[in-house]
Amino acid sequence: MKPKTATLVPLDRLSVRNSSLTQKDVTHPLTPGPPPGPSPRWGEGNEHPPVVPPYARGDLRGGRLAPTGGEDDRRSGEGEARSHTSTRGLVRTFMLLGLLALVLVQQLSAQEEPVQLKVWVDPTTITIGDVVQFTLEVTRPQAVKIALPSVGSKLSDWVVRKSEPLPVKEVSAGKVTEGLQLQLAIYKTGDVEIPPLSVEVVGPGGDRKTLASQPIKMKVQSVLDGEQLKQIKVQAEIPADYKPLLLLLAALAALGVIVYQVTRFFGKRKEAQLASLRIVRSPAEIAREAIQNLLARKLTEKGYVKEFYLELSEILKRYLGSKLGILSLERTTDEFIHDLKQAAVCWEEYDRIKTFLMDCDLVKFAKYRPSAEEIQRIVERSFEVIDAAENKKPELELLEVSNRVSR
């Protein structure tokens, strides 16, 4: 048999593809091998792993070394090594770029949102009617100004018991905090919510924006449990009581009667006073004043002669009726003269009155046009009638005149 030989291959053309080879497996027949005996293994008293000879970096097929693929295999191995190195470099580059982007985003967000708004309550679960301490805190740079929200006596379903601003405090270099503290109460049960509040922010350049707080959800419990609520009775219906209303109506009616009687009493008293004033003025004075007023109207100058005579005769009739007790209203001249016969007047006065009234009828009904002298004379005769009636003669003479008229 011919001895087995191995072809010598340069060391840079060999590659180890099976890491489980030992020194015994790759011993070259031309090279002195290790001393006989079992092969030492790493970890069995040896401090160093077994050394594989450089020429043993080849393929092991069927327990023997096989020659490598020559120059192409060498170049392929070098390309793989360079590819692995470049991949690791790219990974490191991308990691550094990611860290830089993260830092840049944090810095930009810190510059864009220099104001922080926080809200909280104490406690979060309450019973109906409890007071809740609501706090709104704003952290801002000193160059930034804010306007806290204005809260009235109501905030949605909540009643604002107290509202006061928090003092401005410095928390870090160039940063301060301020805020608003509210004491709230609610009188309904179940899930409720404190609505968001808005804060206006004014930047150093005068730009304005508004920040809104997050709504806070809370649970309001009843002071009574379920069994206690079941024991509450339905409100009793109280019948309407109309007695106070009836008493009020009776009092108003009585007051109305009293007011009416008082008004009537004073009204009668006033009428009596006016009547007494009217009685104080004599019929002659009233008649003379009426004639003066008639003349002041200047009816004759305006062409109303008939109307002038009509009113003048009526003035005399009213005077004589009041003086002698004769009805004068709606009485013709003949009727008035007939009634005048029954009165106690002298013959001369009776004739004067009769002539005066008939001359007036002549103008009123016969369309007679008197002259200015006749108009002046009728006015004078009216005054003479009044004066004669005021200065009448003794009763005996009056009776004599009455007898003459009756003949």
C-alpha cells in the first residue's frame, strides 16, 4: 500500500469551517505529532484552549483535510470580513444620529412649550355637599406673562365657595410658579366633572396663545346608603288652605267700603262749601256778571244779533226765576209772563219785564233788525229790570199791582 500524503496549501488559503477540530485531527503526517496518548482537552486542567496549527485551517471532510478553493476563497473571506465591519459601522452611525435627534426634539419641545399647566383636586371621592380643594398651577419663565381664568360664583354644576390666587414663587433659575386655588361644592350625586380652565400666555415678543387644563372626573356619593333611601317616605300632600285668602279678600272689601265712605263724606262737605259760596253771591251779581261777559263777546259786532237777544233774555229769565221763585228753564215768554202774574211784583215792574221780553222776541222770531241805539237801549233796560227787582216797593203796593194784572 502506498502511504497517504497531503498536498501542502498556503496558510492564507485555508479556513476552518468546523470549530470542533482538535490538534490530533489536523496533524500533518510530515510534521512530528504530539506524544502518544489521549489528546488533552481544554478545561481539564489546562488553562489555555488547544492550539490549532495554522496549516490546519481547512475543510474537514470525512475526517481528513480537503484543499480550499484557492484564490477565490481567499478573496471571498476578505469581502465577508470587510462587509461585517462596514455593517457594524453603519449601525453605530445610525444609533448616534438617533440620539442626536432625540436630544434635538427635547430641546425644541422645551423651547416651544416653556409654560407648564397642572391641575389637581383633594380629595377625589366626596359625598354630596363636601368642599373640594381645586388647585391650578402654572410654571413659566419670568419673561412670559399669563392671565389666570376669571371664575364667578358658578363653575358648571359646581358652586364656588372661595377663589384666591396663589403667590408667585421662584422654583429654579428663570422659572416661577403661580396659580389659582378654588373651594368647590356640588349638590348632586354620581359621576361629575370639573370642566377645563383656560390660561392665556403672552410671550416676550407679544405673541399670545391659550393653554387649557384637562377635565377632572370625580365621583360624588350620597350621604345615605341604599337601605336608608328606601326608608324615605313620599312627601305628604297638604291640602290647600283658602282661609287666609278669604280673610284677605274680606279685609280688602272692608277697606274699600271705608275709603268710599270717607271719599263720599269729604265730597259732600266740599259740595256744601261750594254751595255756600254760591249762596253768598246774590242773583243780581250773577246776572250783571253774565251780561258783562255777553257784551265782551261782541256778538252784535260780528253780526249775531239774534243770538245776542236770545242770551240776554235768558239771563233775565234766570235772574227773575231765582229772585222771585219762578221756573225759567225751558219756558216760553208767554208761560213765563203768566207765572209772573202770580208773583208779588208791582205793576210798574211787571210791565217793564213784559215789555223787555216781548221786544227780545220781536228780534228773535220776527227777524227784526234793531239799530245800534236800540241794542244799547235793550242792554240798559236789562240793568234797569235788575235794579228795580232789587229795590221793590212795600208788600201792599205789590198786592195792588197783582190785582190790576188779574183784571
